Amino acid sequence: MPVETLTGSRIRERREMQALRQADLARAIGISASYLNLIEHNRRRIGGKLLLDIASALEVEPQTLTDGAEAALLGVLEEAAQAAGLPDRELGQAEAFAGRFPGWAEALAASQRRVAGLERTIETLSDRMAHDPHLADSIHELLTTAAAVRSTAEILADDGALEREWQDRFHANLDVDSLRLAESAQALVGYLEQTKNASAPGNSPQEEVEAFLARHSFHFPELEAPAAPRAIDSLLVAQARGLSEAARFILRGVLEQVRLDAQEVALPALEQAVAQEGRDPVRIARRLGVGVPAVLRRLAALRDLGAGLVVCDRSGTVIFRKTVDGFSVPRFDSCCPLWPLFTALGAPGSVLYARIGQLGRGRVQFDAYACSDIGRAQEYNAPAPARGVMLLLPAPAGDVSVDVHEVGATCRICPHASCNARREPSILRADQVVQGF
């Protein structure tokens, strides 16, 4: 149903929300109840002074009755419909649903936002539980200390003939171990409850760097100038004081790569190439006469594209990531979302393309471009440094010309039940798991 035909439905919903009778509203605006009934059932078009009078009587802005739900609300409703697996014919009814039942639409949208937030939380916690070395060490310390306390307590409880001297020793050990257990538990709770401050002690150096880059929107005008080498030192001194020494070391390498890419691909030239060639990295690289890896990294710096970027080293370890809404970029060894990146490492000189989407994330799709970036060998019989670079661009809306490869974020929360590459069971309930793509 076109948007403009829903004005009557919105009038009826607003009137009913205010417990106002149809006859009372008709009397207030000076028309008959039968005519208002036709309007509310979308059988009469409405505009001009009559629309203004109705809006005034309902104490709402006229635009609320004519424009309907905001685009953001409709987008969330469509995500909810896709997640529920509704057929395509139902997806176009979001506007009609929001127009007729604004209260229910807001409630459903709020529920969908909460589900999306919980998904992100589960991904983060799953990632941390499986791979966080500090958490693993803390839990090991707790279990070891608890076992020591339990062992000492059993000796004291079971052996009534223990000499006084040994009793005193075991009591002293029990006191020391119980104190260590309490301190370890308190430290673990503090680590789990810490804020997301980049300089918080529990965060890894890479997390500190990612937070620092996010605060600057991954853009540093100082590094676009000829005096960029000195600008790196200035940035580290002036704006990176709160980072750990390890984070500052990583950040220096990232900023140096940004500086080198800026020298190779200037932003004005890149923006002009995008305007003329579209967002195809190969065509842009050919037009500018530069390498594709540099183009991928520079495209990720353009704010208008809303792109994500992932870089890994030869071992497959993710050493840089710029996240993007709708796609979870795993920090550790969850390979499925990064398969184009890892494949590119095994195909030097090739540029790979795939359209990918993550299961359980509203089916947002992305165009992934990946290639390997091979450095120069510095000595004999030593491998040249190699990195994989993958750019993630939101797929054009409504484009169904490319087959979509759907993947899960991690095995622990992937709903694809029949995947032959699964390494651990999903924590989702059986009724939430799909049987295939």
C-alpha cells in the first residue's frame, strides 16, 4: 500500500490511542462522523486545512500523519521480518503495519534492537571466553587456589590426631590460600566489570589501538601532508599518552602504513576515481596506477562508503580491523567470516571478490574484496613479509545479481546446523538453528 494512502489509518490509530470517539473528533473538526469514517478507512484523500485541523485536534504534527514511521523504524521492522523468515511478499508490509499499529511497531522494533544487542554481546563474550588469555589465566588461578584450600581443609577435618605444630602450619597455609583466592576473585570480577575505556588495564594492546582509531574515525589529516613523519611523533605524544607501551608500538606501525598509503594514493585523487569508476577497487587501482592493497586500505578511510577493513599476517592472525555495522569481524581464529581474506593469502597476485552475509544478523550483505600484500625480501633465504587485506563494502540495496555466501560469526553462535566445518556446538537452541543456507 502506498505511503500516502495510509494517512487515514494513522488518524484512526492516533484517535484510538487517545480514547477519542470518532463522533467527538468529527465534531471537533467540523465534519460528519460518516465522512471521517471514510477518511480513516483510506477511502478519501485528505490534505490542506482539514489535515491541519485533524492534526491539531489530535495534538500531533501533520507530518506524523502523512509521512508515517521513520525510515529507521521501518528498517528495523524489515530486519525482524527477515530474521523470522517471512516471505518476500510480507516484507513490503512494514509501512502499512507501522501506520496502522504504531505502538506495536515500536514494541517490535525495540525487541529487534534488543535481540541485535544481545547477539553482539554474545559474540563478544564468546570471543573472550574462548580466547582471552587473561581470563584463562585468572580462571586457572582461581581453580588452583580453590583446590589448595579444599585439600588443606580436608586434611584438617579428617585427621584428628594431627600434631599441634602441623595444625598450625596447615592453618597458616589455609589463611594464605584463602586470602589469595579472595584477591583473585576480586581481580577477576573487576576485570569482567571494567568499562570499555581503551586504557583500561584488562584490554589488550590491539583493543586499545582500535579504540584510539575509532575515536579519530580512522582518519588523520596530519598524515596526508608532506611532513607526515613528524606528525606521527606529534600524534603519539599529544593524543596517545594513555596507551600502554605495547599499544603505542602497534599504533606507530598503523600510522606509518597510513602515511605510506597517503603518499601513494592521495584522498582527492581517490575521491575523483570513485566518482568516475564507482567503488570497484581493481578499476580504481588501474586508473591511479597503484597497487590494489593500498586502494583497499584507502577506500576504508572514506567516511561516505561506510566500509570495514581487516588485515591479517601470514599466520592468519588478525592484526588490524575496522568493524562495520552488520558484520562481526572475529578477533581470533573464527575463519568463516574471513575466508576471502585467508584465501587471498594462498593466491598471491589475485584479487578475490565475494558477496557475503552473516546468519542471524538481519541478513545484511557486504561485498568483500581481498588480496595479499607481499613486501620486499630484506635478506637471503628469508620469506618476504605478507599480509592479507580485505575490504567490506555494504552491498547495494536491492541488488540480487550476485549469489550470497552466508556464514556464521563463530561456531558457538552460528545457526547453520549442517555445516561440515563446524568445530564446536552452537549454544543456540535447536529450534533456532537452521539446517542449511
